[in-house]
Amino acid sequence: HPHQATQMSNYCLNILVFVTLQQRDPMLKRDCFEDILEERRNSSDLKYALRCYAPVLYKGVTPCKANMLKNIVLQSDQLHYVINQVSQESGEAPDIIQEEASVILEEMAHRLQISTVRCFAFALSKAFKTLFQHVCVNEEGIQRLQQAIQEHPVVLLPSHRSYMDFLLMSYILYTYDLALPVIAAGMDFMGMKFVGEMLRMSGAFFIRRSFGGDKLYWAVFSEYVKTMLRNGFAPIEFFLEGTRSRTCKSLTPKLGLLNIVIEPFFKGEVFDVNLVPVSISYERILEESLYARELLGVPKPKESTSGLLKARRILSEDYGSIHVYFGQPVSVRSLAQGKVNRSTYNLFPRHIPRKPMEETQSFVNDTAYRIVRLQEDNMVLKPWVLMASLLLQNLEGLELSVLTEQTVWLRGLALSYAAFLDWPAPTAKVVSSSLALHRGLACVSGDRVSLVVGEPLGPVTPEEALFNRAVSVLSCASYRNQVLHVFLRPAMLAVAMLHLSDEVYNCFSFLWDMFSNDFILCPGDTVQDFEEACYLLVKTGAVQMPQQDIVMTDIGQPTLSFFNGLLEPFLQGYQVVCRYLCEEASEGLTEKQYIPAVRSFAVKLILAGNLRCYEVLSSDMQKNALAALLRMDAVRKVKNRMISHINQTPISPSLSLVAVAEDLYRDGLTPSYIR
Amino acid sequence: MASDSNSSESQRIAQQRLRIIAGHLQKHKDDDSGTIATECKAEANKGTVPRKRQEIMKWNGWGYSDSKFLFNKKGQAEFTGKRYRLSGMVLPSLQDWFENTFGASVNHKSPATPALNASAVPPASLNEAFVEDLKATGIPFSHEAEDRVFRAHGHCLHEIFALREGKKFERVPDMVVWPNCHNDVVKIVELACKHNVCLIPYGGGTSVTSALECPPEETRCIVSLDTSQMNRILWIDEKNLVAHVEAGIIGQDLERLLNESGYCTGHEPDSMEFSSLGGWVATRASGMKKNVYGNIEDLVIHLKVVTPRGVIEKSCQGPRMSTGPDIHHFILGSEGTLGVVTEVTMKIRPIPEYQKYGSVVFPNFEAGVACLREVAKQRCAPASIRLMDNEQFQFGHALKPQVSSIFTNFVEGLKKFYITKFKGFDPHQLVVATLLFEGDRERVLQHEKQVYDIAATFGGLAAGEDNGQRGYILTFVIAYLRDLGMDYYVVAESFETSVPWDSLCFSLLLSFFRVLDLCRNVKERINRECKERGVQFQPLTSCRVTQTYDAGACVYFYFAFNYRGLADPVHTYERVEHAAREEILANGGSLSHHHGVGKLRKEWMKESISSLGVGMLQSVKDYVDPDNIFGNRNLL
């Protein structure tokens, strides 16, 4: 019952939330940054690239040549088992399968060479100095990492926002004389022959994007990764999010590789595995407008070497600074304490591949979410991120003085919610320098700041104009998205209070559930998140909680309405998807047709003046909405075709999705409520 | 000539035998063979163990009162007494090793309480009716404090520590009885049932599982049933190669008496000086030469057990039977919860003609384990093969007695140079496997070659007989060394497990074993737990693979640390050992290979054998001993 839930949450609010917040949020003790470009600007890059590089390794292990590594994998019992299995199933001779395995491994394996790394070190030094003002790294994090590398196998888990990420990671590790990682990269890079090989020689190994049922591929791949991990030859690096986030929101984690690197611990092959979350935040993302176009349905340009060369013009621009935060290493052993009974692994030969047990799966899933949240927590947020959030709620623009004033207000709010803000100068100065850096997105004309809309050449159709505007909005949204993790929980509570003030918890939990494809919400944390939301809103004085009620205070209005505005695009997006599925979708809609169909449905609505939200056009949001509806069983997939149940399926006794959709649609956009 | 060489050969064999026995056993002079079936009480006790054990044995430590390690005034270590090979010798390198390994100092003593304070012993609560009836049988008994306290404990760290500190035991036996034969036991058990008295069988007293501890919640009179006086060999059947023996006999007496007739059992657990036949049966013991002779369950042909329901025994001595589940297996490992083993018929073998120690040095533990696995795979394990890790190898070296001859010194130096400098072995990595071969001379030499050849393929170098023998000496004096450690703020204990091999060899340089993973993880867990629990000094964690099987190995751990600065070292120690056991279980190790469960590891029984399994054992207990007369509360 909602009231009981609220009561219960009230009851333990102060203790529990405070504790969990403190545990999760190391705000009080975040490290300082050091700019690694500073030294590069003052000394020879060549010397730097050629300097002595002698990293400490895992318990003094001798590094293993790439070829030796391949042999170990090809001779492993694990692989032989699968080869024999595949051979029996397919009727092919084991030799042939073995040969196949060796081809797969050849295609996959890295060929890390220090000479290539030195080339990169040289070239990247040059490039970074032109592109970025600063590349800041928390040195204490580096020290912790160095310690961790010696003790246990290390897995580096950086956030993924740009192609730059893994070059940057290797560059930093080289700079600090740390062991160079081997990096799991998507096969698409191999399209660029030369670059692909260069990356391979700087430690990348390539995996196919999908290899669904290919047992042999999986066996080669997992044995390759595990061999590297078990022996501690090099830290393993991969992106939990699976791919670059085009929206700058963290993506829900993929579990395949994480399962692989954790398994050696469960099998007792290593004492522990250290997971090191790394948060890489860019003040301005190189791929900014590229991403927006991609989300709007212009397919992403195929990675090709010549394409990359064209990107040279990028070099003439200023991309501000990068902050890289190496988080506290997370011991898998400590995490698994009391959650996974390792002895259940004892009854099976260790070389026979097995599906992870349910207990393990949920542990890995949980771990993945925790790590992504740690990444989020340590993301450095630039002032522009706050300004973008404000601008998006005022598409018609606002006075510079108002923007500055609201930025100050929002900064205060963000700080009290433990956001990791980088505020290098007084606010007025910071606002103007941010506007200068992002002049491609916002402009100041007179005293008014507004979003820039790409100037069309010649006459344009209304669709084209709409598209241009959408690019700006989505680009801008990618900055706002960076702060969402700070505000998400209180914002959902604010929305819940507005819409269903008598069933706040139920509404919150509904939103939580619905948005869990779009945001990082750890499975099973609904109540905890609700408590956190309450705690934060109470803490900043926006709401009071007399007995079991949640009531807005006199001064709560600005905060709550900001939060409503923050989530509004998402609510609208989901509503449009629901409406489309109810009103327009024909029976037998395929997944392929779905995105263009929703897009043109939304375009129609916008052109007709019935919808002002451009973010609905984002394929990311459309996909997430569909995934949520599928997960909540409002839509079912039958042989690749969607069957909508929105009208029939009650989602929960008191709240059917359609009711909420209607409700939100009717009241949610009340302009009076939006700043 | 022929007879001459014969006699010199037999002389040599005799010397050999003497060396085996004298090597680690007490020397005995006066004894006749006891090969004729004897009547109860017809004969005076000829065993090593007197009723008043404290007359020859330490009341608060391991072994004989006259044998102990100490640091003399010069700070050099010495082993007193005359019983052992090391007795009377000075061990010049022990002090350095001890101080460096533990951060201890010979100047920081933690002496034990000199004598038992009888007033600190809880008064005996006697069941008068039982005592009256017992008196009528004429079976000797005692309720003196010394006798009772002696039987209130085994040799767990916490037990010995408490004795040394003069701490009061919560519960000790109220009286001790010394039956002389099977019939005495039958009478005692009948009386115990009649008067509802709790019986705890007591054999050698070498338990390391808290199995002898009296349950504090026991309100009945507790009677310790000391089997030490039932120590005769009742008959030897040379035709079938079996001997029928009273179960109270201790290992060294059994072996000595059989040797006199030219036989042996070959069952040599490390505790064989003091542990008893009945104890072996009750704990499923394992001897170091099990590769040739088998473990206790392989050796037992027939058992006689007195339970509250009566006497269990089979009706024949057939070598194998298909008569439903083997009832011997209810007894083997029952840890005194069902009854008292009184007589055992066990296999015997002629004394081997030839015995030879040996050792192999490997560059690292991984290579050693890989070699042991290969030896097990080829089923060519010598009578004993053990692999000591580097820590234990160094420990063994610290026990080298003073070398008198310059030549031996020179040879030792040369050997060391060859191995470390010429062969490039890292002295902080290398490990040693100790070997013991037995059989006829020809075969032993052949066998030796086979094993050394296998070892060579794993980079092993033969390192001589001395190193091998020293390895085995370590296991016999280790418990004495613990007492020395406790004199200087160092607590120590050992524990064991068995674990599948799970080998994965790629090359000499790269091999993975579940065995290795377990050893590494357990050591690391111990180090980590010690740190977290505030142990100020780096602990010693060391392991050895002591037995090989087709499907796995037995691993034995030593664990010791300097406890200066800790308020409750025993508690800290127990928590760490607990964590180590969890780690063992998580890594695929068993709860115990041969020490047993006792009360120390009861909490993991369900996990180990399933709750259904526990239920099966419980139902046997309920049937055999419905009133829990055998109330030591081990196992379940």
C-alpha cells in the first residue's frame, strides 16, 4: 500500500538514506586533479615518447608475448572442450574447427607493441595540445590503481562518450608509467584497415558486435580474456556501456564481458579481481553534432580512414578540457561476500563452460549497475551542463542576467545534491566562457541567450527547418543529460507529486520502472531511491514530510518545477510513443519500421503545433520507450512484430499505463507549471 | 662368503629398521611379544602410556616432558632429551629464522603457568550409584584433578593456550576409567546406560578438532573412558596377514610389537607416537605411507564396537562383502558419538626389505604440483611423496643441526651454489618434494629412477636423502616447536583439506591447478584476515601437498603469527582459521581429509554432506545411542 510504503520510508529515512548516500557518494573526499598537458606544453614530446617506460606489473609477472598468449589460448582445455563439442555437433573434423578457432583468435587478438604506443604518445600529445585546454587526472586515483595492479588482476571500466576514450586511457597510463591495458573494441574499427591495425598494436583486441549462438567464437573470446586476466599480463579494459553513449547519459550496462572477467574469481582461479570505474568527462564532445544527427536517423558514417582524416578540421577547434577520474578500485571479493556461494562451482570441471547461475547473474547485473553509478558519481560536470539544462527549458531564450542568476541557483542545488562540479572562476566569468566555448550551440544576441539553429542554405521545407532545430536541441540535451543522474530521483519524485499527490510512492515506483531503460536505476533499489529522493528534497527545503505525507513547501516551487521541466521531454517522448502505438500502429509493425514510423508521427504532431518537444525525435528515446513497454508487457513481440496491449493490459491494479499516459499527456504539459 | 654377505645384508636391514624406528619413535628395550590371545587382566600393562600420563607427558603441551625445544643462554636453540634424532642437538639457524619470520625476539618471553592449579578445576560431580557399581567391577578409575584435566582437551591451539595461561576449563570429565579389555568396556557402557552417565572415549588425546572438549551444557556426570590400557596384540594371523589388536594401543607400540614378529601395518599418521588405533578408526585417519598400505578404512578388516545398544561386529573376516552399506563406515569417522571401538582386526605386511628417503628440488611450487600430479597419474607414487612450499623448505632448513665436519659444510655450500647459481633457482621460490621409497632393493631403485625421471621433466633436481629425511623429521617435531613458539608470543596451528587436482598444463612455465589456486587463495586470505584483525606482524603461512590420489591431493597448512599487541590472540586466531576454512570450501576443498570434524567444524557439516546426509547420520545416532550416552557432541 502506498501509504504504508511512504510511512515505512519515512521511518527509516534518516538513518538508511544518509548511510547509503555516504557510502555511495565519496563527495566529501574527492581527489584533486592534475593537468597532464601542462608538462607536455613545457617539454619535448619526442623525449616523452621515447622515455624509459617500465611499469610495475601484477606480482612481478613477466609480460607475455602476444604469440605466446595465443598459443596458451589455443591449447587450453576450455577451448578444446568446445572444439570437440562443435566438431561432434557439426560433423567437421576437430582439426578444421581448431583451425577456425585459430582464425577467430587471429582476427581478435591484440599485438601490443611499445613502439606503436610511443608513436601514439607522440601524436596524441600534439593533438591533445591543439584540441584541449587541459587534460586533468586525479593522481591519487592513479596511485590507487598502481597499488591495485600489483595486488590483483585489474579491470578498467571507463565511461564511453567518445572514440577518444580508449586512446586517452592508454595515453594516461603511459604517462604515469602504469601497465598498458588491453582493450576490448568493437569490430567496426576494423573497417579502417590502417587505423585498426594501429589500434591493435596499441593494445586493442577486436570483438564482433554480435555472435549470438556461435559457441566457438564465445569460447575463443572468453578464454582469451580470461587467460589475460588470470595471469595478470595486463589490465583489461572495456566499456560496460557496450558502445559510445550518443546522448551522454550512461547506458544500461552490458554483462557479457563482466561475466567473463568475474568468473575466474568465482572459480577460485584468482584471489580477487579489482574493478576500477573510470569517469571521463569532456567539456565539449568531439562527436557532438554527429551524435545528434545519428539520433535523428541520419545513419552514422561508416568508420573509414579517409573519414577520420576529414575530421582534421576538428583540430582547429577548441574542445575545452577533459577530466578523467580513476575511482576507488572495487574488490569483487568484497562485493560477492555473502551474495554468491562460490562452492557451487566446485561440482563441475572448471574447463567446461557453464551458464552462470541465477545467483551469479543477478550479482553480476547488480555489480554492473553499481559500477556505472560510480562512473556517474565521479563525472566532472562543467557549468555549461547546468546552463544547457536551463536553456532547454527556455527554448525561446532568456536574458543573460537571468541565465546567470539561475545558473547560480542551480549550482547551489546541484552542490547540495553532491554533484561533482568544476567551477573554475566566478559564475559570471564561467557563464561567458562557457558560451564562448559552445558558441555553436548557443548565441548571445543583445542581452538574450538562445539556442543556435543551424542556418539553412537557401529555401528549406518545414521538415528541414524542424530537423535543423532538432539537431541543436539534441546537441544541447546531450549536455543536460550529464547532470540528470544527480537530479533524477528527486525529479521523479517531483513529477510523481505533481501528478498523483495521493499515491506518490506508487507513481514514483511506476516512473522508476518505466524509465529504467533510460537511466541507471539499480534493479531492486526502488524504495531506496525513493528514500533518497525524499531525503534530498527535504534537505534542500523543497518539500516537508509531516507524518506520512509529502508536501511542497513555500519555497519548493522553483525546485519542483525545474525538476518537472527536466523530465518533461522524457515524459512527452514516452507519451508520444504510447499514442503512436494506440492510435496509429498497425497490427504487425516490425521493429525495423517502428523508429521511422514513430519519427514521422512525431514530426506530424510538431508541425501541426500539437507538440513542442523535439527530443521525441531521438531514436534513443524511442528505443528505450519501446523496450520499457515490452518489459512492462504493454507491448509484446511475436516473431519480430509488435503487438500492442496498451489498451488491454493493466500494469498494476491502480495504474494502467494508458491511464498514466493519458494523465500525463493531459496535465503534464500544463505550460503554467513550466518555467 | 655367501652367508657373510647375507648376514651383512640382514644386518643392514636391521639397522635400517632401527633407524626408522629410532628416527621418530621412542626406543624400547623390555618387551615380549604379545602374540597369544590373552585374557583380561592376565597380564601387566606393557604399553608406553601409563595410567597417569602426566608422569611422562607434558600436561600443558605436546609430547614427553623430557623433550622440548628451548633457546639456551647463548640464544641458540636446543632440543632436550634423548628420544629423537634431534635430541641433544644445537640448531644454530633456528633463532634467526624464528626472529626474522615472526618478528619475535628471544628476549620477549611468554612463559607458561608452571603447574596445574588444582583448585581452578571444577569439582567432580559424581554419580554415586554409578561409582558404587563400577567399584564392584574392579575396573580402575580416578577423580583426581590432574587426571581429569588431562582428558578434558586435545591439542587445539585454544586448549593448549588455556592450559598454559592457567585458565579455568568450563567443563572437565568428572572421572576417568581405565578398562583393561573389551569386557570391561561392555560393563562400563552397561553401567553408564543404567545410571545415565555421559561417556567420552579417550585414546591418544591428540585430537585437533575440539573433539575431546566436554560439552559445557552437559549436566550429567561425564566419564572419560581411557582406552590406553587396552594395548595388546591379541593374535597375529600370518596366513591371512592380519592382526587382531586392542584398540587402545598407540601407533608406536603397535608398530614396535609387530616389528618384533617381522611385520608392520604401514599406517603412520604424523601423530603415531601418541595416537591410538581406536582413534584412527573413529576419525578416519590417514598415514603418510598410504600409497603403499592404504588409509585406515583400507586397513580395517573387522571391528568390535561397544555401543549403548550392544556390541556391533561382523560375522566373518572376508576381505570384501556385498552385504548392504558397509556398517564399518558408520563407525569409521564416528568420532566417539556411537560407542567405543575395542578391538580391530587389521591388515599387516612383512617389514619392507629396503627403505630409502629422497628429495627433489623444483624451481617453484607450480612445477612441484605439476610433477606430483603426473606421478599420481602414472600411479607410481612412492610410499610417501610430499611437496613443501618455499616457506616450509626454509623452515626445514632452520632445523639443521650444527654440522661438525667442515667437509659436510663444504658439500652443503656446493649444493646450494649448484642449485641457486648454476641452475638459476630462486632461493625464495624453490620448493622441495620429499620422498620415501619402500620395498625390495631392486624395485626401490627402479622406482626411484622412474620418479626422478618424471621430476626432471618438470625441472626437478634430485637433492639427496638428507633433505628428504629432514622433511619428515619436521612433521614429528612440529608440535614441539609450537610449544617453543608459545614461549615467545607466537601462536601456531595446522589444518588440512583434500581437493581435486583440476590441472591445466600448458608448458613448464604455465600450469593451473585447483590445488595451486586453493593454496594461494587460502594463504592470501589468511594474510588479509590477519591484517584486518590487527595482527601486528606478517603471519607465517605455509603449505605442503602431503598425499596424492588419482583424483586429487591432500593439502596441509601451517599458520602462525606473533601475537604481541593483541588482546585476545586465541580469538583472533580462531577467526582467521574460520575464514581460512571458508576459503578452502569456496575453492573446492573438503572440510577435512583426516583430522575430522569434532566440534570445531560442525557448523559446516550440513553444507558439506547435505542436510539429508546429516539426517541419515542423525538417525543412526538416534538408533544406536538414543539417550546420548556417548555425549561428546561431535560431528552433528
